[in-house]
Amino acid sequence: MLIETQDLCKTYRIGDISVDAVRDVTISIDAGDFVAVMGHSGSGKSTFMNILGCLDTPTGGSYRLGGADVGALGRDDLAELRNRTIGFVFQGFNLLPRTAAIENVELPLLYNGLPAGERRERAIEALRVVGLEGREDHHPNQLSGGQQQRVAIARALVNRAPLILADEPTGNLDTATSGEIMDLFTRLNREQGITIVLVTHEPDIAAYSRRIIRFKDGRVVSDEMTANPK
């Protein structure tokens, strides 16, 4: 089991008011799964994803990632687990604008102490996997939105992490480009066995997954397999 949560809760304090963003969420996700997390704005899905990504801490319950009890880890061990296990893809791409594609992809490797030559080789390979051979020296403003998102996916792949967390990865893309990006996620899942967990509010994007978890008012209200994934 790659991801396991038990009675997970997250409460925010706003003055004298308590807001339960996530309430009593118990789920498990196997290695190699492809899961879409859905829900309206304020449903708790983004808070849940932040907890899965070790970017936020729960106020109750437990979270195990790759067998490790996340709540028991110190800051350094948590950072190492996150770097080793998770690749992140965001709606806004989050690329450094004055930095070439290959250098954007190399960024996660800087924390691993790898030699420059090995960093470069792994970045070139990641860009090849996402179909951007020959674009290594292009800056973000020289790339289309879909190409920028492919660079972001290559950055998520470069550490060879078993899990990709994607937050609205097609939110800034047109319909055709969104389909291309989802086809890429599907290929990475099926051919490389990478676990994909993505947040989306679009049913046609969720239809690429094998499983859909729906949130409402901080709780999981349904958890169903997809009948015929795209």
C-alpha cells in the first residue's frame, strides 16, 4: 500500500471560528493506481492533497506514505521522504521563467547531491519521456502551455518518484491540449507503473482515471471505480 489515511482531519482556526476542511477521511491507494479526486470549491479536496504531499499537517488521524508514519517524521526526514517519493504537477506550471527547460527539470536533483553530469542526463531522459526532445534549451516563454506542462511533468519524473500528485493539471489548457496531457499521464501510469493522484473538477478529465474519490464538506462521499477509463 502506497498511501493510507485513517480518520484524517484538518481543522483551521479563523478567530473564534473552527473550520473543518477535512473530516474523518480513511482511504488507501495502491501503488500503480490512477485516482481522480473531485469536489466543489471548498469541499476539502485541495487540503487533502496538500496533506498527501506532506505540504500540510493533519490535526487528527494518521497518514502513512510508503509505509512511513508521516506524523512521526522530523522536518529533515519529511523533506527527504517527499523528495524521494513524490513528484508534483500544478495548474500554473511553476517554472522558473528565466531558466531553460532542462534546468527547470534538474531542480529537484539539486537536493540529492548528484553530480552535474548525472543531473543533466536524467533531465534529458525525462524530457524525452514527455516528448520534448530538442527543446532542452527553450525558456518557458518559448513554449506553449502544453509544452510548459510537459516540462513540469518531466520535473516531477526526474527523481524517479513512484507517485505524482497533480493539482488541476489541465486547468490552464485548452481541450485538445488537456487530452494530450491526460494521455501522457495515462501512459506513465500504464507503462511505468507510476501512481497518479490528481485533483480535478472536470468529469471528462476524471474519466481518464481508474478510480474517482469525491469530497463534500470535508468528507469522502463516494469512492468508485471508473467503468471504462479513457
